[in-house]
Amino acid sequence: MAVDARIRELGSRHQNLERMIQEEVSRPVADDVKLKELKRKKLKLKEEMEALRAQAAH
């Protein structure tokens, strides 16, 4: 099913962003602007995944 594949792809990108966030947080001086942007992208992916899951449930 195409929706399932899309959700998996978004999940993979979500995990990559989480790793990037953790790497940035672990730096001695984290870039707050970069961190905010990464978190915003991660949230957007999560919202898209949830919308697709809700669509697939119907």
C-alpha cells in the first residue's frame, strides 16, 4: 500500500532528524537556530505521519 510506504519513509526521515538533534544538543555550544529548525521539521513530519495514519484508518 502506497500510504504505508510513505509513512515508513517519513518515519525514517523523522529518526534521522532525531539523530541530528541529539548530535547538535551534545555539542559544547549547540546552535539554537539550527536546533529550532530541526525540531520544527521533525514536528512537521510527525504531523504528516499522523494525518496519513488517520486517513489509512478510514
